[in-house]
Amino acid sequence: MAQQDDAEREFDLKWADRAEHKESSARARMLAARWRENPPEPQPFRADPGPVTPRRSSWMSTALVFGTVAVVIVLLGWVRFRAPY
């Protein structure tokens, strides 16, 4: 019986995929209605994203992380050396 249900469901999916008219999604209908009343401004294909702040290079970030770790290790060693037993 399960094989027959799978075959029927597969048939239904094939039938649905072959449909000539497919209903648009709710979001597509919502945007179409909104744009009918208030069309969007035209935009170039690749709009200028505006000024970009320069990023540090990856080696600078790596040096900063290793430097911070080295300072913490030295600081912990110095505190332990100064602490009385």
C-alpha cells in the first residue's frame, strides 16, 4: 500500500510541475501590489556602494593578536615572579 501511495504522490508532483499556470508566491504578490501604487526608483545594475573604509591587512591583524597574547604571557609571568610564596 505504501508503494502505491508513493507512486500516486509522484504522479501528483509530476502533474503539478507540468501545470501551465503557477501561482506566484505571497511575497511576489505583495511586492507587485506595492509597486503598482508606488513604483521603485530606477537603480543601476551595480549601484555604487559609497565610500569604503580601508581595512587592515590580514598580517596586521595576525601580528596584533600574537602581540597581545605575548604581552599577556609576559605580564602573567611578571606577576607570578613578583608574588611572594
